[in-house]
Amino acid sequence: MTLGAVAGQAELKRLSLAHHVLGQVAQSKHVDSRLPALIDLVLSRPLISADIAQRDLKLTSTGFRRLRLQLGTSVKKVTGRRRFQAWGIL
């Protein structure tokens, strides 16, 4: 039980640090930008695909690509496949 609590605290600390770093990126964006919504989506799920982000945020594939590039290296590609790509906070 103690090991589970320690692992949970470490995961929470990692995600809160990622939220802080990604929040710094989103501060300089326009008010109507979908970047904060993408940040919340990435932090709420272990993995996201382009299809999930496009469907949930109502983005085009080009829009998603541009927002993903704005996030920088905090969001890493987890899969190496070209057809199905997934990203997450590592």
C-alpha cells in the first residue's frame, strides 16, 4: 500500500510539473486558442491520437499538427508508426 501511495505521489508530481510547463507555453497565446484545451486533453489521458484530439477539440489535421508543434518537446510521440501516431507526457 505504501509503494502504491509513493508511486501515485510521484505521478501526481510529474503531471503537475508538466501542467506548469505547458501552462507557460499557453500563456502567450490568444484567448480563443485551443492550445489550453489540448493541454488539458493530453494531461487527462495517458495517450492521445490525432483522431481523438481532432474529434474532441473540433480541429482539422493541420490545426492539430500546428498546436502539437507549439507544445514543444513536453509531449512526445509514443508510437513510431506513420499510420497511427500517439502522443503522451513521458
